[in-house]
Amino acid sequence: MRTMIDGVNSLAAGIAHDYPNAQMIAGYLTGQYAWSAAEWALFPRAAHVTIVTTAQVNSGDVLDVERGDATPAQAPGWIAMRKANGLYRPTLYCSLSVVPEVRAATGHFILGRDYDIWVADWTGKPVIPPCPGTPAAMFAACQYENTQRNDRSVVGDDGWPHRTPPGPPPPPPAKPYLLSVISTAHYSDGTAKTVNL
């Protein structure tokens, strides 16, 4: 599991100070909290996860589905738009309590196959909760801590965010083979014996 740090634009410098070796950083592309290019540049070694706040924007890895931003009803349109634009598996961000509504709204899109959810469940513990609804699925990440300086998430999916299709599976390992060594032993009486080692 990996840790991801996120926050609004005004927190970017503080996050860079507190987490100079962060593995993953999430920030906004749109809205009043959008990060500038200079703020993203504070994290040259981290994987960047980008968030948009409105479903009309054809950009970003994640659509923020919460009050004041996108609605669950707008989520399937954004998923379809992003997939048509080449994003393999778009992500929705929402609170745990909203997940059933989001899953119902996404209709024919299947969680874990067509899209992912980054869920907010502020327990203070880096644990990914069970995902409600059917078919069974898992959350890609969970935002478990929300503070004045930053938010922290645990990422359980090593390939997230899924921007491109997974590569072909690795070839199966080569079959082991046995090496047979034959040795001939000569005895003092002049006889010889072949031994298979």
C-alpha cells in the first residue's frame, strides 16, 4: 500500500515542506482550489493524481463527486467522456455514505472494471473499508485523514490511477528440465560401471 497526500492549492507549499519524498500527490486542475504549474512542480518525484470538480471538464484522473462539485447523476457522463478521450479507467471521489448512490447512478459501468472509486472515510486509520453494493468490488484508495495542513489517503491498488490498459501478462516461466550426467567408474579389478548422476 502507498500513501497519497492531497490538499487545496494554498497547502501545496506546506505539503512539499512536510513530505519532500512523497510517493503520490493529488491536487485540483479546476475550480477555486486549482493548482498552478509551479505548485505541481514542487513534487518532481511524486506521481501526480489530478482532480476536476465539474463533470463538463474533459480532463483529469478523478471527478470530485460531493456537494458543490459534481453530482452522482453527472458521473456516468464524465466517465464516458473521459474513456472516449483515452483514459482507461476514470476515478470518482466521494464519501463512503454516497457510494451506493454513485454505484446506482453509474448504470452499466462496472466498478473496478470501467471506473474506480477513491473513497473518503475519515477514521484516522490507513484502512480501505469494504465497498457497499453489488457486484462486489474494492476501492482503489481511501482518504482516511483530513487536517488543516493536508489530507492523507492509503492507496491499495498498485496500478492506480489506471490511465492506460494493462500490458500483456508476462510469459509463463520456462519448464524446468533435468540434466543427466553419466559417469563411468573403473575398479581395481579392471571392471567398469556406468553411473547415472
